[in-house]
Amino acid sequence: MSRKFISGILAASIAISALSAVPARANERDAARVVAGLTALFILGKAIENGRRDKATVTRHPGPSRAEILRRQREQERARARARERDRQHGHGAWRDHDHHARKTQPRRHIR
């Protein structure tokens, strides 16, 4: 239905435009009106643009994705495992005397 309607409107507009075709003539007055109209449109466009410029721009930064969170957790766990292995290899983490600065002495009964 819309195709028939549009084609009917198009046919009517072509028929009317063919009947009322008069050569266009423009004088200085018409040219001044066109320039004034274009100037008014330009001024309105700039006013609208400036009005939109005053609005605050909202920028959203989405958080890390689930895959990114899991990747970071794996990296942290690997770093902890490397540190544990390094400490184990160098004797850290084994039992140590917590008072290592104190002088170790034998009780008098063991000294001759």
C-alpha cells in the first residue's frame, strides 16, 4: 500500500511542477533575502552547537573482564610459587633460631 501511495504522490508532484514551470528570475532583493536566510541559519546552528557544548561529557571506564581478573590471579600465584621455591632453595623458610643475635652459650655444667 505504501508503494502505491508514494508513487501516486510522486506522479502528482511531477504533473504539477510541469504545469507551473516558470523561468526563475532573481533580482537583488531576492539575493539579499537568500543571504539573510543563510546567515540566520548559520547563527542558529552556532547557537545550538554552543548549547550542546556546555553539557558535561561522561566517560565510563569499564572494569577488568573476568578473563583479565583470572589472568592477574594466575600471575600472582605463579610469582608466589617462584618466591616460595627460591626461599626453599636458599634455606629460607626452614626452622631458624628466632633469637639469632643472642650469644649462644652452654650451661656451666657442660663447660669444664
